[in-house]
Amino acid sequence: QVHLVESGGALVQPGRSLKLSCAASGFTFGSYAMAWYRQAPGKEREWVADIIWSGEVENYADSVKGRFTISRDNNKHTVSLSMNNLKPEDTAVYYCSRGGEYWGQGTLVTVSS
């Protein structure tokens, strides 16, 4: 079955960088678009970024555009989210998703001084 496992969450200071990874298994990874979502405390889950099957097209929420980069490695079955210039409002649990139907367990990112 589809299995998504996120990693890389941490406590970081504002302005620093962090890279999240998601390991996928149980499906033909290279055939599907993948996405990252996040859910801040007390808020609804929101879409952050997505990337098509080939990696040639990426889309970003306005709140992270220019600071976050989504990428994928179809040989390693992984999708990553590189986050730069982190802000306190980026604090959230970050989830990897296939099609908004399958989800990982999430990884916590806390941005605080």
C-alpha cells in the first residue's frame, strides 16, 4: 500500500534554513505528482507546494514563494522541501501527500528564537 514517511523537522531560529524529506513506497512514484502541505497550531491544513511527476513544473503558495523549493528524485522515490529564510509563521507540522488522498504522519517544524 501507499506509504509516505516525512523526516527532517526541527527547531530552528528565524532566518535559518531546513530541508524536509519524504520517502515514498507502495506505488509507481515517478508516475504521480507530489505535494507538501502544512498545518499550524489551531489552523486548517494548507497546501504549500507541489511538483509534477517529471519534476519539470513546480507550484508554490504565495506565502512561501521565493523561500521554499520542492524537488524530487524519482530514482530514490523521495520528494524534498528546502526551506530558506524561515519565519515564525512557518511553524507547523509538514505533510507529504500524493494527490491529497495519501498522507504521511507529518514532521514538526518550529521556528523560534
